Amino acid sequence: MRVRDDGSGIDEQILNSGKSGHWGLSGMRERAEKIGAQFKIWSRPGAGTEVEVIIPAKVAYPRTQKSSPWLRAKSAMSGKGQG
């Protein structure tokens, strides 16, 4: 996911270490790290800001233990029904 604006940009010091009493950027970084995502932010004064989060497919599309209706029907027809 990538979000971009054409605003005034973010000061480099705030980009690197956040702003005292604010948790926006550090919170986003922490949450991305927690799920194994990549978090990138680019900003230049007068040029706006871009935030990119790349989430691993195994996180975005987790496999569930449930089988599809087709597989359950196929299994039942073959006499190998689920419990």
C-alpha cells in the first residue's frame, strides 16, 4: 500500500526520531515490524510525503484450517468425510 500527498513535507528530524508526545510515525513503524512488513517513508520540504507499507502475502492472505466447500463435498462423496 502506498499513500502520497502533495503537502509541505515532514521535517527530517521528525522523520528520523518522531515528535515528542506523538506516536503516529513510530506507531506505524512498530506495527509494520510486528507483522513482518516493510515500512518506508519519503518526504522533502515543499514536495509532500509518501508512505509505503509492504505486507508479506502470508500475513495478508493467511491460510485457514477450514477446507473449501468443494473439498468437503469431494471428501464426503469419497467416504472420507471430516469427523
